[in-house]
Amino acid sequence: MTSNSTRSSRSGGLLMLDLAGAAWGGMLPLGKVLFAHLDPIVLTALRYGLAAPLFLAALAWREGRGALRLQGHGPRLWMLGTLGFAGFNLLGFEGLQRTQPEQASVMVALMPLMTALVQWGLRGLRPARATLVSILLALLGVLLVLGAGHPQRLLHGGGGLGDAMVLAGALCWVAYTLGARSFAGWSALRYTALSCGLGALSIVAIALAGMASGHLRVPDAADLRASAWGMAYLVLLAAFVAVLGWNAGIARIGPTAGVLFINLVPVTAFAIGALQGCRFGVSEVLGALLVMGALVLDSGSALLAARAARRRARGAGAAACPAL
């Protein structure tokens, strides 16, 4: 690959990651608006009931119909798809009902650091010192955002349950992401499409059961018309385009640098909040910056470590094969 094509590929990857991060950031304030017309569970069922066929069609077009076969992995794919798509979205949107989009966005931005903690707990992979420092900085940032300058709010504020639900949903997505490792040889698109299709079945079943039992409000034609444009955004941009763009962008520039773009989620959410007239305190802004800075620190140190390892490998190769 020539240097020009390499730069073009990298630029395309950066653009894709920009789009994905911004789309996910806009999803939170939009979801808050749509709750006036749709229950969060019904909203999620409509979203993935429409998005899953798009992923499956993209998989069949890109890799052929044979890629739609489960190859005996159906139960595991269903479990992971339910954990990821149902767990993350249902908990996330239910939590969003009880908190603000800006606070929820900070919870979402913690996912890369949460991944490091999960791998430490499950696989014994102790994070690097810089990652541990980043986790502490992020924790401080979260406390500042949630407390909004008033520490007693952490104990008595009304949004605590909502924030905890969003965080639990983010943890579900971390587990879903790590589950992809058990599908060696599968493309990211195949894992996403098949797990999303099976997870969507769980979401739709939950919504139908809730509506049939009277626990969830059945949307009428007016609700569906009022939420049509918002649902189009959630399905086409924040689900289909954003997920495909994120996977393609990560493939082009690498996960270490690519994960930094998750910072666009709180940036976009706070920017939309400001445009809507929300006023944020110094502690909230400082806390969000601390969380984003923690992710930059962690990814930057990992990138430097990877470069140092490559230099050592090249040096070892040169020593083993001296010039003639």
C-alpha cells in the first residue's frame, strides 16, 4: 500500500470514528425527547427490530449467504446478543429516563477503562500503571459530574439510580465486546449482525410481553408519527451506520487510537445540552474533562508502549541477522 493510499485509508477511518462517536452522543438527548411518545423498552424494540435486518442484509451482501449460518454457535450468540443489545440499550434507556443525557454520556465514556477492570478481574490481566491512574482520574471525574459540586447529591440526588442503570448497561456492552474473542475467524460484521439479530428477538419478546400484560403503553399512530424522524436517526445513523463505521474505523487506525473517539459521546451530549439552554457548573465540565483526559492518558500510554515494543522487536531482528 502506498503512502498516499495509507493516508487516505487513515483519513477515512478517522472520519468514520468521528461520525460514530458524534452519532452516539446525539442518541442520548434524542432518546430523552422520544420518551414522551414511546416507552424506552418499546423504543428499543422498534429500533433493533428495524436495525437487525439491515445488519443481516449487509452481512449477506458483503460475505455471502453462507455467513448467515450460526455453525452451532446459536445459544452463545443469543446469550451475548441479549446481554449486549438488550442489556445495554434497555438498561441505558431506562436509566436515561431517570438522569440527564450529559451524565449518561460520561457513564458510556467509561467503557474502555471498565474493559481493563473486567479483564483484570476475569483473566488476571493487571492493568498498566498508567491505566490504573486513568481509572482513578475517571472515577474522580464521574463523582464531580454526578455531584455537580454538591457531594450530598451523590447520596440523595434523584439521578443516582438512573446513572447506575446506565453504568450497568455499559458493563453489559463491555462483556458483549469481550465475548467476540470466542469467535476467532469471524469478521466484526458477522459477529455484530448475527448477535444483533438474536438479541433483537429477546428485546421484541420483552416488549410484546410488557404490552400484552399492560405494563407497557402501546404506542398509537400519533406516537409513531411524532417519533418517526427520531427513530430514523436511532436506526439508520446511531445503530446501522455508526456501528459499521466504528468497526471499519477501528480496523483502519487500530483500537488503541480509535478508542479515543468514544470521547465524542460526552462532547456531543454536552454540546447539544448547551444548545438547548442547559447551564453546566464548573464541577460538571471539569469532571467530564477528567473522564476524557483519563481515556487519552490510558490510550496514549498504550500507544507508546506498543511503539516501544515494535522498536525492540526490530532491534532484536537486526541483532539476530547482522548485515553482510
